[in-house]
Amino acid sequence: MSGDGRGMLGKQIEGVLFPGGVMYGSNTFPNKVNDVDHLVGHKLANRDIFVTNDVRIIKKASDLAALGITVMTPAEALTEIKRRL
């Protein structure tokens, strides 16, 4: 991770999603790393809406919004897209 902010942003997102931390070697470790990585990429690419059915991420939508990441379910995103047309 270079000076592009990925490391700090990744740690912030990890703290929001997994306040107890991510245990290396656990069965869920790869999925948790992927969740954080996808959200970091979303933010760094300045995308509008992160669309997911992942309940854990949806429950943290307001905390992620504080980091500038808008999270919606597919139904919410569809409603938002229709509203913008």
C-alpha cells in the first residue's frame, strides 16, 4: 500500500465493519478482506452507490456514509436510479 490512502481508508472501513478486528487465518478472513477491499476500491474510484445484499454492510450503511460511501440494497439503488432519471 503506497501513499494513495488505501491503508488508512482500509483500516477505517475494517474498523466500521469488524470492530473486533479481523483474525488472520480464520475461515472468514478472506471474505472480510474482500469486503474491505471492495469498499476501498469503490471509494477511491469515486463511485456513487455501493450496491449489496450483504446484511453486515447494509447495517453499517450510516457509519460507512460518514466515510463518504453510500450503501444501498439493490431495491434501494433501483429506486434511487429511477429518481435521478
